[in-house]
Amino acid sequence: MKRKEFLKWATPAFLLLANGNIARAGEQMDALMKKKKRVRFAIASDIHYGQPGTDYDNYIKKAVARINEEHAGNPFDFCMLNGDIVHNDPVHYPAVKDRIGQLKMKYYVTPGNHDMVTPEHWERIWNRPVNYDFTVNGTAFLAGTTSNEKGEYICPDLKWMEERLEAHKRAKNIFVIVHINPAKLTTHGIDCPEFLALLKRYKNVRAVFNGHDHDEDGIKKKGEIPFVFDAHVGGDWGTAYRGFRVVELLEDETVLTYVLNPDSKINNATL
């Protein structure tokens, strides 16, 4: 994507620097977009497939088409769908899984509070447990649940997280992906002080990615840890647009990230 086109479709781009600081990309975007990427992925959340009174099927179709379009021009290593895949009723899983299956890259999913199935049921649907990890080009990803089959908010599984953080302690970068913000930084976040204390012990944790708060599309910081949000794909509330986040880990360990809007132009500018 050329810079002029980027400015039409994207929110402001931010850099997560190797020293833990956050900076606006600004005039650096031309050079940054040309840099070699070690890992590039898309992350979207809150599909809410099946929510009454919403155009849920069209929302996911548009999001998948836009992610595929971006992938065709600049490939993603994978796409992460971070929770609330359906809206309360498991009957919708076959249909939404078929829509998601039209992505042209590998994809992963995490459960959200509206997914409301047991861990066993979730694993039968997606062939992955509610907590799992994977690596891409030496970068570790820890994807975990923050809710149960009743839709209750819960903190990430401390024992599992500690085991996996320890297993990846020599990785240069770890990204944690959970649906609900565990630092109580948002209206709908929860307070998980033991989890935050655990993360602080591992200096290679670069960011935690959250969904859940449909009206959040920025980056908030708790201590030294950035918590990164991606607006929403579906549902009946949130940001005026429905978007997904692009994350690029560059060769110098800098992370470039921004949200793309799949439906209409935002942040319009002329150069």
C-alpha cells in the first residue's frame, strides 16, 4: 500500500520501540513501510456472528475480503481473531467458521465472553484448546482465554501462562493475545494484578493484544507493557468504523502497528 492510500484507510500508525517506548510513526512511514518484516499479522476481534438486529454476515464477509486484499499486496503470516466469534449461541459456529475459512492465510482464534462454550466444545470446533502458543520466525505468541462457558470474565490462566513464558524466555519477542483487557485500563476490562506481575518478570513481552472494548482502537500502557486494541468487526456498538489491526515486527525489533478500516475511508488526507 502506498503512503497516500495508507493515510486514506488507516488510523495513525504507532511504533512500539525495543526500549519499551511508544511513538507516532509520522513522517517515518515511507521508510518504515519499505523495511523488511520479520513477522506481519492481522488481528481482528468481536465478530458477534448471529447478534440479532445486526448485519453480522455482511460484517464478517467485508472483513475477510479486506484482510485478503491486504494480504494479496503484502502477505500476512497469519490472522488472529481475538474473541467473541459468535454472539451467545453456538448454533452459529458452522456458518461463521465457513466465512472465516475463506481467509487466504493461516488463522487462529481465541474465545471471548460471548462465545459461551466449554473448553472441550471450543476445541472440537477449532481443533485448538482455549490456551495455546505458537511461534513464527522465532517470535512467540501466547493466546489465552479470559472467559468461561457462562460468559463470566476471568483472568488468564496463571499456571499455563507462566509455563509458556518460561518456555519462550529466550525468544526476542513475545506477544500475548487475550480477549478482555486484564489491566482494568478500559470500561469493560478486569483487574488481574498477579498476571501483570507475571508479565513484568519477562522483559521480552512486547505487547498484549485485546478485543472486547469495541470503542477502543488505540494503545494504552500499564507499567512498561503496551495493551493494544483493534476496535471491532461486528456487534451493535463501538467505533464508527469496523476495522482490523495490522502488526509488523521489523528487523530492528521495532513494531509498527495501525488499524485498517475495511468499509469506508478514515483519517482522510491529501499530500
